[in-house]
Amino acid sequence: MRKYQQLSIMEREAIQLGLWEGKSIRMIATELGRAASTISRELTRNYPAQRPSSGP
């Protein structure tokens, strides 16, 4: 059974950079040697969607 290993700071930075460059989740996952579901989960947990404020 594989032991769970958290994403490192460097991997999280690579995810952010990949997003800025317009890369897909699958492409980022392949480059990091991780499952696409891992990247997707990271984005869901730690990169909340930017919502416009309802203020003036």
C-alpha cells in the first residue's frame, strides 16, 4: 500500500506557475508525476474561485 505524501511547497509553486501559463490540470500533473485528481483536489482546497465582490 502506498503511503500518502503531501505536496511540497515546490510542487504547489509549480501548480501556480502552470495555471498562470494556461496549462491544463492533466499537463501539470504529468509534469509533476502526480495524478490529475491530486492537482484538482489541491486547487479545490487551496485556490478558491475568485468571486467578484458585491460592494460599490
